[in-house]
Amino acid sequence: MARLLICNTCKTVDKLPDYASENDPEAKHDHHLRDAIDLHMRKFGGPVERHKANLYNVDDSELALIDSSRLEQAVHDGRLENFLKEERENFKRDALQCYELHNRPTYGIGYAAGCPDYKSENRAFGRTKGIPKEQWNYICDFCPYNSYVEHAQRKKAGIG
């Protein structure tokens, strides 16, 4: 889970990796956080107490989907949680519209032919250049059809 270090005084947002696990001997030292604070203090100066900062945990998959400039604006407006919820709801709404447009397709059930554009390039969003296709984000991930596909894959693998 990614973290966001937000300084409300300087209006900055720094993305940090997840904090190390309990099993890691270095876990007691959050080097990424310390480095980010040191860099911030060198850049903006003043006593640490002057910087009103917060540290938020954000799911990696959500953070990857969001435009950085819009995220920073939401942080500065004090509506980070609402912004993340709105983004998630927008993806769900778009996926449901597509699902309805394709007449509510199913996978491996009945006579349905499936979804004609499931995880096609035109359904990808976010960053796609330089990333393997398996790691792309698709609007299809928010669609009910995706649960049919995942169920069939688990069943084929003998998991479900």
C-alpha cells in the first residue's frame, strides 16, 4: 500500500512506498519517510513544527489510476477521501454503462457470446506505454462481467 506525505503548509504531496513489514530487520527505521522529510526540510526550511503534515495510506491500484495533478488539487482542497471515492464510483459507473451497452454479457453460462471488447486496448486507461499488457488497468476490472471471467478461471484452476 502506497503512502502520501502531505504538507498542508507548503501544499506538497510526496508519494512513498509501503512501510516495511514486521519481519524485516530494517522495519523499525522508516528510511523512505525520513528521507522525504529531510528533503522537504532542505527545500522549504524552517522548524519541523511549522509544517502541518499528514501521512495517508492509499491502495496502490487506486494511486496508479489517478492523475497526479488532480490528486494534489484534491489534497489541497481538503477532499482527498471524497476524491478517491468519486474516482472509484466513476470507474464503476462507466463499467456498468458498457455492461448494459453489451446486453449484460455472461461468461460460460447459457448462450451468451461474452463481452466483445473485454480488456481490449480501447478499454485501457491510465499509463500503458512501457508497461506489459498484463499490468494495464481496464475499465473492465470494475464490470460485473469480470467476476464471471474470474470465477471461470478459478473453477478451471480447481480453486473455486
